[in-house]
Amino acid sequence: MGSAVTVTREEFTASGLRAASAKCTEGAQVRRILALVLILHGRSRGEAAAPHAAWVPR
């Protein structure tokens, strides 16, 4: 079993990170930022790392 992710920097909120990702033009950076958003929402590392995670509409 993997270890939990601990977020130590509290100046970034999930909504602030989503806004920052909307301004990015680099796809890989956007994916990393959105993975952090998922972690802030309590998702596991595996869910956050999934390529389809939460930003693909179903």
C-alpha cells in the first residue's frame, strides 16, 4: 500500500489551482496541476495519476 500524500503548502486552494491551470498552455503542466487539485479534494495518488482522472467528461 502506498503512503498518503501530505500537502504542506496551504496558500494554494483547489479553485485557485484550477484557475491557474486554465491559463497554462503546456499540457503536461496542466495535468500536474489538476492532479494536485484532486489530491486537495482527498483523492488517492493513484486516482490523481490516472490519465483520465476528473477532467474528462463522461
